[in-house]
Amino acid sequence: MVSEIRKSDIENPVLILKEWMDEVVQSKIQPNPNSMSISTIDAKGRPNSRMVLCKEVNEKLGYLVFYTNYESNKAKEIGVNNECSGLFHWDTFGYQVRVRGTIVQSPEVDSDKYFATRDIGSQLSAWASHQSQIVEDRESLDNQFQQTMDKFNVKESQLESSDINIPRPQFWGGYQIWIREIELWLNQKDRFHDRLSFKRTLSTTSSGIEASSDWAIKRLQP
């Protein structure tokens, strides 16, 4: 467990995020150690937050990946404003990481590859759920799942199978959060915590996001 963070020791803060997450994962102490809060802004300028699962930390290029329904409220908000903030907090370890950046859709090949690793039940759920839309009752929701099972000819006894291949729905896939700002927070005694802020330049081009590898570092007061 890290006891202090020094500016001189860190060239890539995203690597520290990955190391902290890996430590929490390996400890097996915290359920869903890769959970993070994502905040987006709707068309009226109102913030909206929810928990998602971070499925990749690309420390070389400096982006995070999560997966969702492209027709969900969060996706609609991303379509209006693709700037977001994210938060990881691992209280048992005294670690916290805040990020701000630009969201872009993951390449389809990446989404296809990840979808194929999901268990069959989760694949069916992606097809069955009209995420964020109103549903009359739980029975209606369960019926949607059963209809999806029927569509792909999946039996109840096959939900634990690893031999069934279901294609990824085009309305479901990944997002990359390209990090512009990241803050590492480390718990210290007397609530006199360590906070290091890192910023870099991002630019959007016709070929995607271009990101600087040089981070400006500042220490913040707790």
C-alpha cells in the first residue's frame, strides 16, 4: 500500500492509476474494484452521474474504457457534450483518482472482442434491455429477456454455457475516455491528504484524439 506520492517519482499518472487498481483487484477485498463514477452533461446543462465498470486502463496513450448501450441516457448526453469527469475511490486503501477528459466511441473491433468475452447471460441482457427507457413492470422486463432467449434459441440450461456465440448488437459498445486532467489523492493522517494534479493537451483530429505525453504537475493543498 502506498504511503506517499512525490512529484519527482511520477512521469505517467495513468500508470499510477493502473497500479492502484491492480492492487485493489489483487487484494480481493473490494467488490467491483474497477467501478467508477462517470458524470456527463445533458442538453440543458444539467450534470448526471452513474457508476460504470472500467474495463481497460491504457496507460501508454492515457485513456479508460467502459461499455454501455449507445441508446442510453448517458450516450445521448455524450452525443451532446463529449466532455466528462470520472471518479475512482478505494476507501480501504486510502486511494482516490479523479479524471476529466473527452469521450469517443471505441473502434467496433474492440467492442466486438470484448462482447465475445462476456458470459451468455450478459450478452443476452445487452440485447434485451432498452436501457434508460421506461418499462411497465418487472414482468415485462423479464419477458423481454425471454424473448431475446427465444430469438437466439438459447435454453435456460445453456445460460452457463461458453460454447454459444451471440453477435454484438450495434447499439451496444465501448467508449474511450481520453484523459486531459487527472488527480491522484492519497489519504494521510489528520486529513492532511496528498493531492497531485496532472494536466496535458488533447486535440481532436480527423483521425481521432491526439494526446501529449507531457504532463504538467502541481501539488494541491488538501
